[in-house]
Amino acid sequence: MKVVAIGDNCLDWYLDRQTVHPGGNALNVAVYSHRLGAESGYIGQFGTDWAGTVMIAALEAEGVDISRIRRVEGTSGYATIETIRGDRVFRGSSDGVVAFTPTAEDYAAMAGADVIHTGDSSFLDEYVADFAAIAPVSFDFSTKPSDYCERLLPQVTYATFSRPDLAPDKVKDLIGWARELGAAEVYVTQGESGSFSWADGRLHFEPAVATAPIVDTLGAGDSFVAGMLVARLNGVPLDAAAARASAFAAASCGTLGAFGYAESAARMTEAPDHRFAS
């Protein structure tokens, strides 16, 4: 099984601990998919700075195929974060040089993929139809509004939404709407309230898995996405796939950062395009 993730990466900069960890939705899904046994590749762009070097070293250590990454002059993306009672609160961010235009070589590298994953932070919306012509697309819509989602859903096979406060009847409405627009499978994550999944004509609710004390929730949604994709591509029934994904996401909450690799933040400085969270 081959999973290709394309798009965003960022160095998660923890202000309270003054450490950094590799992250970003597309990068995380590539790492988590590989940890779950898939052949995994990541396509993305990094700056020539220290932050880019840290993220690339982590990808190499994880065994993810990074033959199609590129580095350009400038700063890598980052997010500034504080951990409050085990949960992450975003304080600001910089996109750096994350945005790029896919090349013919990138498209060739996607050939043979069982799924291509990207998301709303990847700056690749205009290329989703091109990806869908190569392989089924997984797209993480996160908390984006309906007018954003409806433009892309017709090209998406696996659609993920983060809606922690949405009532169950509204979740069902969201799933039905996404299906009507073209998504074959729909996943709605709700943090500690669990998740809803729809596939094969069935709706399934999966409670959140109780774990040891939560260390850090960063990356939990991305680990759930990877868990669902790998399980479903392996032919696992929906309810069992959701249980596996939920357990994998819960386990990720026991690790600082999305998937580890802490470094001191002593070399980090605010980038010219730094913006504070509202």
C-alpha cells in the first residue's frame, strides 16, 4: 500500500517549554502512515534554515520517502504553541516558503499511490482535481466553512472534518452533505467526544479511547486520519477501522509534539511574516 502526502509542514514551536517538534498535517500523515506499515512518501517544500533541517532529519529517521522534497531560500513554516492542561493552544504562525507549485516530477512520483493526502493548510486547492486524476484523494478540511469545502468535495474520496462542538444530528447533516457532493468516505473528529465515520452505506460512532494522562494532543487528528486511511485501504471494516484509528490517535497524545523529535528552540526567531492568532 502506498500513501503519498503532499503539502504543508511546520515546526511546532512550544513557547512554554522552548522546544520545537516537526509537524504539519501532510507531513504528520506521511509519518503516521509509515509507522502503521504503509509505504509512505512526502512531497513538500522547506526553507534553507535550521528549522527545515530539523524536519527533514526527522523524516529521514522515520523512513519516509522524501525524494520529492525541495528547499528554497527563506524560512520554513512554524506554529507557536502553548500547552494548557494537556491541550495545545495556537498563539501564532508563519507560512514561510511552504507554498509551491507541483511539477511533472511530483505527479510522476504520485503514480501508483493508493491515496494522495493533502489538506486546507497546504495551499494546493487548485491542484486537487489533478491529484484526483492520479489516485483517490484524502483531504483534511479541518474547521473550514461550507463554501470552502463544497468547491473541493467533488474531487475528494476521503473527507475529514474537525467539528468538536457539533451536535450529533448536525454531524449527520454534515456527513450527508459531504456525501452528496461526492465524498465516498467521511470522517468527523470531535476530540474527547469521539468520532463519526461514514462508508459503505453505514454510519458509525466511535467513542474516544481512554488513555493514561494526556501529554499533548497535537497531531491527534492527523494520526486518526492516517489510522483510518491505512485500515480502510487494507480492507478493514468501518467499525474496526475507526476503533484502530481512535486507539492510534489516543496513543499519539502520550508523546510531546506530533511524533517526538524535540529540539531546543534556542535557534528560533520570529519570521517576517509572523502573525498572531486571533
